[in-house]
Amino acid sequence: MSDRRADAREQRLRAARTEFARTVPEHRNNGEEADYAPLANYSKGLPHNEFGEADPAAYRLLRRAVATGQEEDYERIPLGGDRLLTNPRAGLSFDLEGPDPQALTLAPAPRIDQPRNSAEMAELYWMALCRDVPFTRFDDDPLIAEAAGDLSTAYTDLRAPRQGSEVTPGTLFRGDTRGDLVGPYLSQFLLKDVPYGTLLVRQLQDTPRKRDFLTDFTEWLKVQNGADRKPTRNRKERRYIQTPRDMAHYVHFDALYQAYLNSCLILFGMDAPLDAGNPYNFSANQAGFGTFGPPHLLSLVTEVASRALKAVWFQKWNVHRRLRPEEFGGRVHTHLAGRRDYPMIDQEILDSRAVKSVHERHGSFLLPQAFPEGSPTHPAYGAGHATVAGACVTVLKAWFDESTPLTDPVVPDESGTTLVPYKGPDSEQLTVGGELNKVAANIAIGRSLAGVHWRSDYSESVRLGEEIAIGILRELRCTSHERFSFTLSRFDGTAITI
């Protein structure tokens, strides 16, 4: 009999050698920090002047800490208020499963002096204006039509889904994959009942108040300095996710892997077919359990979340330090209000109809926030929710047969308290893979609907999460006794077999 201890060591070494052979990426930011620091970079939580500009000495101490990685340097970063910086050293950690947190990278983020950034910001202003329009009314709401028309014509580098050359109510605020454009805006995995052991959980959510925040410059400045603002919750009135505000509220309080754990339980509850390469599809007398069975997947779909967070936190703090949309909204406001001149801001956002509409509604050019505290205290790019979404959904797409139809689709009724059949012309076209891609987009773009993330934070970060999950799935070949394969579609539509 072989020496099990030696075999176990060899398997670990084999996985380590495979990881060591990975090409080391070059981590590049967009150069804004060299050109405009700290005006174009994340600084929330640091001390700011009366215009909302970070204290340069404080920002230099942040950059020093990031450069040295020393605990004492992080402790020297001055804060402007009560809120602490969120986990800036997470990306310096190692991990013994999947790619090293620094072995993957993100493309440079859009710059504030480029049209792409203007287009993304305009979309965020429209999202804020449309927060209380039910998703089921997008086809006939005049504000939605105005948003779609403006986004179709006024911005030269909007990278959002279209029908032909037009942004339409049917493509507005949706994700990038083909499945995102089929059926209702919301994924069935955010609506269907969740079988949880002997429980059957209805996905009725807290109901948020119809109120926007940080539209007053004095309050906005206090929050940029780190003033803490606690959200309140209405736990008595519950309904299904019905509006962009509801979706933003969901991603304010969710456990990051929550939607994908629920998706997994729903798929098991409907006896969804497994991927053809699952080894127990071919056994006459064995079934998967601890390996390639439900307990294996239920743990795996949550395990990838922490690996995803370490990787994206390195990108946030150590590479890009992209400012949050609310911070850029402060630059737009002070410029248009004539308090400060920022010639680096691309003109398309300064001329935006959405910005003017926000000013007419709120009396300022600030980006209205769905959360009283605004964004979290860590940089925007990449996005934690989106990276976790990409990782978790990739595991689920690998495990199940993506082509399986999802029958009997539903949407909330007008009250939001009952689910009714979806009767759209594409009601029979929903698939497991398409709805998994859609739930990833719903969650990631939900953060944009709240005003705390950019579209590219979503589109780039889901692919980062995808790579992390693929790396972890590949490592199963080193440790599994069974022969297996996984076939899945990437977010860009290409197929891959592991």
C-alpha cells in the first residue's frame, strides 16, 4: 500500500507547481494618479477640504502604506471621521486554493477625462432618476424611454447592451451576456422559492423607503470625510424585488454569496441535470456526495467567494484606487456650480441631460445615493460583489447543464407581494445558464443602481471572478480520485472545458 502521507504531499506540491507556472501579469492602472492625484482617485474616509478634495499629505500616506505593505504605515493614515478603511491589506494575503490573489489582473479603468467614463456616469445618473420605476413597467414608462434615448445618442463610448444600435427599454441597465437580454429583468433565481431543507423560503425582501441621499453638498462632504450614517430598515412590510431601489437595497445587506447559494438550492430542488462530465452520471451503483455531489457544490459555491475578495481587494487598493461615483459626482457638482474648475473632466458628462435632470429634482449636481452612508470605504474598481458573482456563477455553470430550460417564469405583480406568470414572447427561452449570468448581472449592477459602482466595475470584475473559479476547478484534477470534466460558457460567450 502506498504511503498516503507522501501521496498527499505530492498532490499539494503538484498543485503548487501548476500555480507557480502561471504567467505573472503586469498590474497597470490608468495613469490618473500620476496626472491628477488625488482628484481622480479614491479618497473617501480621509480628511478633505471645503471642496471635497482629499488632503494631499493624507493621500501620500495612503500611497506610502500601499507601497510598503507595512502595518505601521497603514496605521499612520489619518482619517477624517468615524468610518474605517475597509481591509486594505486583504490583497497582500496568500491563499492555498486557486490562483494567488496577485496572479490575476484587471485592465486599466476608464479615466475621468475620457468619454467612456462620461457614459458610465450618465448611466448612473439615469439609474438614480429611475430608481422607483418597477422593472415590469420599463416598456411603457416615459422616464425609462427618455433614459434609453439619451444613452443611445449623447455619449460616444457607452459600452452597454443595445438592440441594433439603440439602447432600448428592453436593454436598459441590463448585463452584457445574451441571457441577460432574455425574459424579465430579474433572474428567476431572485424570485423563485428557495427549498432550504424542510423550509420553503419565499424571497420577500425588506421594503426600502423612497428616499435618495447625499444630494446636499454639506452632507456629502461630511460623508466623504468619514461621517457614519446608519441605514434604517423596514422589516414589517415585505415584497419581492420590484424596482431598481429594491435591487439596490438587496445588495446593501446581502451575504456576498447569498444569491448563488439560493440559486444552487433552487437548482437542486428542481432536479436540474448535471453537467455531462460529472463522473457519477456514468456509474450504475454510485452517487456523488462529498465529492461531486450536493455537499461538495454547496461548500464550493461559497468557498470561492473569499478567494475572489482577496484578488479584487489587491486590485482595488494596490493597483487602481479608482474613485467612487459619488466622489466624481462631487467633482461634477463643484465644477458646474462654479466653485472649482476641473478642466480634466470630459465634456460629455458636463453637458448630460441626466445631470441637468438630477439638478432639477434635487437642486444639486451630486449623484443621488440609495444608501445614507454612500459607498463603502474602499475603492471602486474592481467590485467585490461582481467578482464574487463571477466566481460563484462560474462554479454553478460548470456543475449544471446550462442548456436546461427554466420553465414557468414569474414576475412580481403590481403590489410586489405575489408572483404571477411571465407572459412575454420569450417566456420559453429562459435557460439555467442564461439565468445564472443574469443573477450575476442583477447583483453586480444592483450596486450601480445604488450609485456606488460603475458599469466597468461590473463588466471587468465578473471576468476576474470567472478566472478565479476556473483556477479552483482545475485544481480539483490534482485532488480528485474520480475522472471528470466541466464544460461551461464564459461571460464573453466562448466555451471552455476543464
